Amino acid sequence: MSTQRSLLLQGPQGAFVVRDRPIPEPGPGEILVKIYAAALNPIDWKVRKYNVHLSSYPAILGLDGAGDVVKIGEGVSNFVPGDKVFFPGVYDSKGATWQQYALADAEFAAKIPSNISYDQATTIPTGLTTPYNAFYQGWGLTLPTKSAGGLGKYAGTPILVIGGSSAVGQFAIQLAKASGFSPIITTSSLKHTDHLKSFGATHILNRHNPLSTLAGDVAKITSTLPYAYDAVALPDAQQAVYDLLSDGGKLATVLPPRIPNSIRTKEGDGKVVHQVQAMRTIPGQEEKLAEGYRNWTEWLQTGLIKPQPLEVLPNGLNGIADGLQRLEDDKISGIKLVAHPWD
Ligand SMILES: NC(=O)c1ccc[n+]([C@@H]2O[C@H](COP(=O)([O-])OP(=O)(O)OC[C@H]3O[C@@H](n4cnc5c(N)ncnc54)[C@H](OP(=O)(O)O)[C@@H]3O)[C@@H](O)[C@H]2O)c1
């Protein structure tokens, strides 16, 4: 067992090919994971198309993985071989997840509880981390745990989530519910209404309505809006949501803020715009993110957080290129695409 199959991106905008590669050895603080399920994210097609985030080629992509621990590195005390885990990948040949084995940092991995499958677990890392970092790092809210005291703490505080059916949006809604926000207003295609309500949304606004109707629709539900989470972050919508915020309100966007500086710094309104990143390698975010990973097994076990719906791609690693094209073509609605590297 010294080689494995990996999906290699050969160059900028290049083709993907499956090749044999060495299986890495875990260093101090690392675990080696045999990956049974790996997820696709929009960033994966963006790095290929725009040649960003990758320092060399061939490159291996994939930022979410779930599987079994097969080896532990020196100093690892929270896992043993045989544990089922999910973890965030990184874009390098040892840590990316579109391959059969990858290394994970033991601090940023969590055990998969018995009610969750490998496929479901791999929907969690990027999807949950992105709003988690906004809520509990950027906005500085109290974690929704008994010990921290943040469960339901923000009862009666309204929040708007743009793009509730996106992967990131589905976890933002669930965190908002865990933290007690109410009402939880979201924009989505209306076919997702029942599902998003089951995750905690209280009001679903049709995302295909003209943006000019948003303010009126939100005003019918709440007279104040202290928090907004934009999981789509189109420039026009960012501006509209920013305008909707109450004075002192906080907006988090998944893409760089496009709101003109003159408005962002408008004297007296005190509004704050954050772009919060999922990647675990962002300096300053590690400690709170590691705390998240220490809690997520229990959150999944108790149903505080549920995985999003998913579709398993055919043809293992070879099926990923078609899945990426569907993401780029905006043909994915409400689900996470998942690949099985051993198929
Ligand atoms: N900063 C970071 O670290 C970070 C991390 C993760 C993701 N992102 C970015 O966040 C964005 C979302 O990622 P994702 O994985 O959540 O995407 P995704 O699940 O693939 O997004 C697809 C969903 O977006 C919804 N959608 C598209 N346009 C919309 C609009 N105008 N209004 C409302 N909903 C809309 C669609 O909704 P319907 O089905 O309802 O039509 C669909 O369900 C991407 O741009 C991604 O690159 C950033």
C-alpha cells in the first residue's frame, strides 16, 4: 500500500487526470485518513479557471474529506486508527481530498457520529466553517454550547441570510437557529421552502424576485435588521443588504465586499462589513476553529446541525470534472456534490 490514486490538475485551465502518487506519512500532530467521500466546492472550479491559490502543478484539489484514520503522527492523542473522521483539506499534494489518502491536522478534524454517513460528513467542513467563522469570529458571537452560554442567546434578534439554499447558506441558517436568532429570513428558490424551514428559517423570500422588492418584503417581517449573512455576495445584492441593515448592523459576505467605500464608512451609521474566510490556514482563526471541531461531533449527534442534502457523482475521481462543470454552470441547487475516490 505505498501508492494511491489521486486526481491531478495538470496546469492552469488544464485537464484532470487520475494518476498513482505516493501515500504520505503523517508528521507530528497529523493523521493519515483513508478517504471514502470528498466534496466539491465552487472555489475548486474558480482556482482552475482563474489560476489562483495554486503555487505549482500538477495540483490536487478538494477541500472536504471523510474517511477512516489509518495512521497517527507523533503527539496525536484525540484519534486512534480506525476512527471515522471528517476534516478540511488544503490545496497541496498531501492535504487535498480528491485522492484516496490525505493528511489532516488532528486539531481540525472531528469524529463522525453513528447517525451520520461518510457522504453526509464530507458536506460539513467548508459549508459549516464559512458561516461559523462569520458568526463566532468576525461578529464575535458566543458559541452555541451549554458551557459557553450561547445556545439561544440571541433570541429575538432578526437576521437575513441571502442564498439560504446554498451550501454555506444552509449552515448559516442552522447556526442562526442554534444561536436563537429570530426571525431568520432567507432568499431562495421557493422549492426549498420546506427544507429550509426544517433547518430553522422562518421566512423564505423568492430569490428570483427583483432586488428592488427585497427591502419591502423584509420590512413586512421586521423593522430592524442588525445582522445579515450574504452567502451569494453579488455586488448589487451586497449593496441592497447593506442599505437594509440597521445602524450599527453587521454584514458578512462570502466574497470580497463590493460596497463603495464612501458608503461603507458613512459617518454615524456604524455598519460593519466582514468577509470571513473558511480556510483554516487564515492567521488568527485557528483557535476558535479548533474549538468548533471539538464541538461538531456532538452538534451532529444531537441534531443541532444537520448535513445538507447531497448527490454522489458516478465514476469516482473521474466523475469530478463533470461535477465541477455543473457547479460553474450554476446548475447545482440545494445539494452538495460528493465523489468516492475508491469507485
Ligand atoms: N470566503 C470563503 O471562504 C468561502 C467559502 C465557501 C464558499 N464561498 C463562496 O460562497 C459562494 C457559495 O458557495 P456554496 O458552496 O454555498 O455554493 P452552492 O451551494 O454551490 O450555491 C448554489 C446555490 O446558490 C443559490 N443561489 C445562486 N444565486 C443566488 C441568488 N442570487 N440568490 C439566492 N440564492 C442563490 C442557488 O439557489 P436556488 O437553488 O435557490 O436557486 C443554489 O442552491 C460561492 O461563491 C463560493 O465560492 C466562499
